[in-house]
Amino acid sequence: MLAAAALILLITTPALHAQSIFNTPPNVAEQFLLAAANRDRAARGLQQLHLDPTLTQAACAHAQEMASHRDISHQFPGEPKLSERGANAGARFSLISENVAEAPIATMIHDLWMQSEGHRENLLDPSVDAVGIAVIMRDDEYYAVEDFAESVQSLSFNAQESAVASLLAKSGMQIANGKIMSEKDARHTCRMSTGYVGPRQPWYIMRYTAHSVTELPAVLRARLTSGKYHQAVVGACAESTSVPFAFYNIAVLLYP
């Protein structure tokens, strides 16, 4: 999911003179924008945003582009789009959005974003939990970028499998990894579009992708209540590298 909004702040108030963040990130303006965002989110009972270094790297690179062009945009010629910029910086996310602005006074940017529907929706999106912020000053003009994301935790295959197995065990399944199918075969089965690897045929196989391993898919939960299955095997495998969004690939095999 990708959302974005842009705003040019054309204010005639005299500019504040401040040191460029080319030298000292995070600067006072960036700290102010983070505090203001979390203040307004807290007032609405929303989770606080944490400052993510990879998103900050992406935001800073884009703010430098804006300052260089003396203009605002979400993508300049030759520049990757937002989702690719975030992924190239090393961020892992299931959703990413962006606010950009140009203004002569940095402290006005947040208020004006909050007065703009698209920017306000990005700031108050309940799904996002991370942000990268950059503010660069050039010729008495501030160029600001906020990159928001719903972050996806980096987990090993073992951690993914353990998390899903725990959910299955709470549903009454006996976890049979290593007994019915080896770890290698379970992960190989995860990578396959159909079929399975191993000596014993499962009664049901579900392969799915998810941005979280804290909940089982509804279809799988329904299967578990049928009473047909008593043992389960879990395999995790690598996500596709062809898209910038992060997710987990999981295979669950059910046995009587």
C-alpha cells in the first residue's frame, strides 16, 4: 500500500536563520516535527512513531534532492519512487507514505500539514509506527520530508516458524516439525507453488504471505476447528526480492 501527499508552503513571514542539517542531523526542526507528530497522535490515542534510521536516510536523500532543485516533489527525474527509496535505504515495511514541504519557517510546517487532509491522514495513520524526518535549509528556505512506514520486523526463519507454531499449538495442534518432515523439507515445501517434499503426504497445505506472524489467516483458523487435523508442520522461506515491500512467506502442513 502506498500513499503520498505534497504541500508547498508559500508564506511571506520573514525567515528564521538556522544551521543546515547537512552538518548536524537530527536538527532542532526535525526534533520539533517528530515531537509535534507524536503529540497529535497521542491526543487521538494513536501509537507513537519511532524515528527509524533507514527511513531517515531515505528522507534526507530526498530532502537534498528538493533543496538541489529548489522545488518539492515526491520524485524527480532519475530518482527512484518512494517505495524503492525506502527499500534501498534498508527499511522493511508493508506500507510507506510521505509528506514533503517547502517553507520559510520550519515551525509552521507541521501545523500546515495538519490543515491539509492528505498530509493529516499520513500523520495520523494508525497503521504506521515508524518515521524518517529530514529538514534542509537552502537560501533561507526549508525543505522538509517525512517518510512514514508500517515496519516489518526482520525475523530469521526459525523465529518465523516458532511464532506460527505457537499460534497453531494454542489451537490444539501438535507441532511435528522434525518428526513428520525435516526442517529442510518444510522450507523447500514453502518455496514450492504446489506439492510437498517429504515422506508423508499432508492432508492440507496452506501457503501464505503476511506482514505479521502474530495471527493466523482466517481460512487456516477455520480449518483448525474442523477436528480433522491434530499435527502440524511449519516452514518459512525467503520473500520475493522483486518488490520493495516486506513480508513473510509461510507454509503450514496439517496431518491427522
